[in-house]
Amino acid sequence: MKYYIILTLLLGIIPKGNASSQRTNLDARTPGKCIAYTNLEDRVVFTCENNIKATLQLLGEGIVRMNFEELNDTLIRNTSFALTENALAKSQKINVSEQVQSYEIFTSKLIIRINKDPFQIRFFDKYQKLLLEDYEDKGFTLEGENIASRKTLRANEEFFGLGEKSGSINRRGKSFKMWNSDRPCYGVNEDPLYKSIPFFMSSYGYGIFFDNTYKSEFKMGSDSEEYYSFEAPGGQMTYYFIYGPTYKQILKGYIQLTGNPIMPPCWALGFSQSRGMLTNEKLTREIASQFRERKIPCDIIYQDIGWTQHLQDFEWKEENYDEPVQMLADLDEKGFKVIVSQDPVVSQDNKKQWKEADSLGYFTTDVRTGKSYDMPWPWGGNCGIVDFTKPEVANWWGNYQQKVIDDGVRGFWTDMGEPAWSNEEDTDRLFMQHYLGMHDEIHNVYGLTWDKVVTEEFEKRNPNTRIFQMTRAAYAGMQKYTFGWSGDSGNGNDVLSGWANLKQQIPVALSAGMGLIPFWTSDISGYCGDISDKEEMGELYARWMQFGIFNPLSRAHHEGNNAVEPWEFGPEVEQICKKAIELKYQLFPYIYTYAREAYETGLPIMRAVVLEYPDDKETYHLNNQFLFGKDIMVAPVVEKGASQVKIYLPEGEWIDFSNGTRLYQGKTWIEYPVEIETIPIFVKKGSIIPTMPVMQYIGEDPNYPLLLDVYPAAKNRKALLNVYEDDGISNDYKQDVYAERILECKTTEDAFEISHEIKNHNEFHWVKRNVLIRLHCQQKPKKLLLDTHKVKRFRLNKTGQIDFDKQDKAVWAWDEQKKQCLVMIPNTMEFSKLHVEK
């Protein structure tokens, strides 16, 4: 590992973040004329007249690494915090063709032209369509320590990404800063926030990942209509050009560089309950009992930071917990998993651990004194900041956190990892020295280095066990280690005025997804604000819940001792929320299938509509609705007292999920009527939606029947889906140990042909399930054949259902009201084709 060994000598005791006024004002330098190149096979180095060299590497047919630095730059820098270990090892041989005025490099997907005078890079696809070019000679500028890259901005170019940011999903015309910031009750357009993901995608079919950990800034046409730029006050100009041309392909290229997202344990995709003062055994047991008595599904109960005796000794607070180990065992019997918070600090009041870490040099230091940096903390008194960039810290921290895992805790919630109170205005933090550098370089990756330690140390001590870790502050590449939530949302001045904050969480979620945070949640109810009028709060809470159950990691949470359990807001709201949570559990097979897709491709489960319909200009600014997976459209109600919602439906035909007989034509806006219990949900015609019966927790019935809602496509077209299944708790999924149920429904003139195949990968022990097919069609079928055998017709019972326990053969029934053909196939029967004659 390379170390930042001469930085302190260069700066004395003045950190770079405070030294800008001391720099000599230098004119901005550009590379100027390219005077030579050297082909080192796996990279090409272009030497330019202004003492600047540009290095180009191919990391795939469509991924190009560009690096600029001064010729005499001998500073030893850190390797990338974001890239996978072998990302640069994929460097490919380059052939350079020199022309009179330029150099040309060809791949199977790209043509790269480098103009000689002045040095200018231009990227084309193989059809000579211009994708990206340097703006004039300013593809790289150096002014003192400030670096920048300007690119030509086309009149019709749109931008998406940059991670968990406020504002519209379309970044065109705005500027954004990367500086992980603790912003409680942040405004609807506030920037920066908690995470720094310096990666974006262009409507011209490419993505840019600017791998710089300093306080970088992205000006996406905010300064000029002619160019956009990305820049930083220090570090190297290293960026990656990622060719698509589709957004999906760009995302796949990004994870090739920064790593595949880890899959959460299956139970993490259930419902979670939390609150700021949920930090004692009695309250935890009471809440768990209420969920089960009221039959509201729930899998996780969080313990906020007050659960510890001291920050951060991982000891149960003695006055709050009588028998914590027994509590965990009792909750586990009822299907609850407990997640505890951890902060990246050790309180000075925690004398034993603080002295231990201080003597070992495990804290960040203050360059003014050479001693452990004295960090004021929101609670627990002043603290030492644990330096996770120091290799020896990992095992030490891993031993501490393992104590509660051995007790029965199932995972962690890593909070305050900016670290807290280290925002732009908190310039004293810039005097912090980390093992791998000064704080201005490490700040944005501090949370990432912590999350990396938490995950790797957990996996070392708990072999082949899937980690649950949810984090607030992070950098690019976080998806390899952790999941995310959007921090302290809501209106702190007036909780009842939090409607704008709820509305803004939708584009925040979608942008998080496009920044490779596919497993994400908002704090249902909004974290901020005292709730004094539960009845008045009921509508906002219900609407936040209806949005939140479509967050992959659904968590209700609020500050202090503000209780936000569903029953706190009256019987009507409780029933509305119960129904919403039950829907999440019913959709589990669908959600889990798309969780696997997120792991493989980087595609989020909650996805901006533009990812699936990139050529539809109406999708460029769709901030109030999203696709859930590929086939379900959700438009949460986010206006107080709303009686209708304006929704855009893209091309195709869309079926009202709550009324399977109501069909809408696509490429149009509709006005959809809503009541307080309404969640506008639509299914695209030509889809298969797998569900399961409602359970009180994921895994309550591991032999659950699989329910398949089939919405046939138009004539001569197919509905397709591969339903994914694995053990839900191990890391065997990384070795492709799983089963998939391959489903296809072809519509012909006279019939629906449903094919079914189970593929078992690497000897996964899959569950034989009862299957109920609900075929949504307009007319009662004439007859059904399962493979070659005629299926006997059966009458529905009084509740309109088929009783699986009383059937040992396939049967079918017709539901006239819902226009559904129901086919029950018991788990004792294997079948490959179902023929439904119209």
C-alpha cells in the first residue's frame, strides 16, 4: 500500500484546506501542444509542452481511464479507495495510429481521437457519432493545486446520477459539491448531503466517474451553456469514461470498476421499526409484542446509539437492559432481528477503551499538537475519531463489534460517518491527520473506510454469513460493503409541514439508485420534528409509509422518543399502514428477484423511469414516480389532502394493480383519483409478478406457495420472468448457488401458452412449492391442459380462494369479477407447459 509520506512536511502544521490564501496565484495551465507519445502497451503516455503528461488506459472495450499530472510530479499518492482490487489489472493492449494532426485509438466500440495542437480528447462510437469532447483546450487545467476538466455541452444533453443528491433527477444546469455533510432536516434543494458519489451519466450514451476524494464540484452547465466541468482543489485528475450506450450498460461498466453490490439477507427486505430513544429492553419487547398481537408484519427492530454503555465499547447499557442476550433470543423466536447502531468514535468518558486506542495510535491526530484529535460529538462528550485508514485498527474494531454479534445481534447501522460535525464550515477538522493523509483528502472516504472494516471484519469472524450494514456517509464503491439510507429528513421546525420533504425523497431515492445504492431507505415519517398531534400527523405518516414500503429497506424512524409505530396514529391509519406493509411482504419474491438483478447489473430496484425508457423525453424530469423493478410503476401520493395524482405512463399498456380489469394506454399523462388508502400502482401488460401470502416475518413459512400473476402480452408476444431463489442468508449467492424458475407466457390467436422450467445452479437445495397461477384475461377459458393432461375445473370457496391443502392434483377456477383464471398446481407435480385455450 502506498502512503502519504511527505504531506505534513510540505504543509507544516497548516492543512491544505486552510492554505488556499497562502498559495501563489498562478495562471491556469493547460497541456498545450502534444509533442510526443510513448506506448507502454497497457497504456499510452502523451507528453505535452506545458510540462503535463496525459496517460490513457483501456480497461475494456468501452472503459477508458484518463490521468493528468505534471511531468516532474513525484508525490506518492494513495491508490483508489473506490476501485476493486483488480480493476486496473484489466488494462488492454493499445494500438496508436499517428496522423498529421492527431492520434487515433480504435476499440470494437470506440474511436478515440487525440488532437495534437492543442491537446484535445474526443470520444466517438464506432459509427463516428461524437459522444464526448474536451471543451477547446481545457480538457485539463491546473491552477496551483486546483484541477479541472471542461467538456463541450450539447444543447440537448441531459445528465443523471451523482448519487444521493437533492433536486431533480436531471442534473442539467445545476452544480453539486462532494463533501459528506451532516445536515439534519435538510432542505429540498440543499447540497452537499451525506454521500459523495462522483459518477454521472449523459444522454449521449456515456458515463464519467471522477475518482477524486477531495471536495470536488460538478458544474453541469451552471456556469456556461457551452461546457460543463468537474473539478477539485487537490489530488489527481483521474477520470473514467464509460461507454454504454444505454444507461443500463453504463451502470454495468461502473460496477466493473467499483464492484458489485452485495445482497442483503432476505429478512432485510421486510419491514423495520426504530426511533431515537428505542434504546432499552422493556420498550423493545413491548414494540415487538404489539407487532405480533396486531398482526402487522415486521422483521427488524433497531437500537439507536443510546444502547451502549459508552461510545463505542459495544457493551449493553446496564440500566437499560436487564438480560440483553435473553432478549435477543426471545425476539429471534418471534422472528425479529435486532440491528444496533455504531458510531466511529470512542468517548473520552470511556476511559479504558479511550486510553487503549490512544496508546495504540488508533485515533486521528491533530497536526498542531501531534496528539489525538479532540472531536466534539453530539452525544457522549468529546471523542477520539477512530482512524480506519490504519491497517491495525481493523482487527481491533472487529473484535469489539463481534461481542454483540455473539450475543445475537444481526447487524449494524453505521451512523455519523461523515464524521459528524465536519461540514464545510467546520474548518478546524482540516487539521486532522489520518494514517493515509490529511482530512481534506480522507473526509469523503472516511465513512467508506469504516464500512469496509465493519464488513470485512464481520465476514472474517462469521464465515459465509451475509452482513446487514446500513450507512449514512459514503463514497463511490460503497455498494461492495454496505446499504444506505437518506439520513435526517423531514421538517424539524414543523413536522406537519414535512410534505415537501416527503416529496423530495423520491428523486433522492432515484438518484441514489443511479449512484449504485440499490438497497436504500428513507426514514418513514421523516426523522425530524416533534410529533405532538398524532391525529394531525396521521395523513403524512400514512403517505410516507405508502412510499416507504417500496424502499427496498423499509424503516420507520423518528428522532427522540417520538413513537412512529403504525398504531400510534389511530385505527384508520394503522389499518392503512398494515395493508401497505402486507403488500411489501406479498411482493417479496418479486423484490428478491430484482435484488439479484441489482447484484449482477447494478440496476436499482427503485429505478428512475428514464433507465427503462431513455428515448422518452417525458421521463427526463419524472421526479414523483418510479419503476419498482421493471414491470411495476408506483406514483406515491405526496400532497396533503390530494384527491387525484397526475401520472405519466410510458409506451405500452398499463393495468391498474388494484383493479386488474382497468387498462390504460401508454405515452400519456393521466389524472388518477385517490383516497387516503390509495397507492397508485400499475403493472405493464406483458408481465409476470411473483408474490407470496402475507407472513409476519420473512421466512415464517419457508415452504410458502408461489403466486404468479400473469398479465399476458399482446398477440404473438411474450411475458417473461425468471423468479430467483437462494438460501437468503449465506454468501453462496456470490458463487452462483441458487435456483431460478424460468417463466414464459406466449399469447397466440387461440390460447395462452405458459411454460415453466426450474434451473438449479450448483446444487442449490430448492424448495418444491405449491404454485397458484392467476392469469388475467377477459374471458373464461374453454379448457386447460397441463402438459398433456386435461385440468379439472374447481369452484372457488366462499373467500374466493383455492385451498391448497385439499388438492393433490392441478385444478382451475374462473373468477368472473376479477376476470382471472386461477390454476393451482400442487408441489407434488412437476410441469413444463400450461395450455389455456381461449
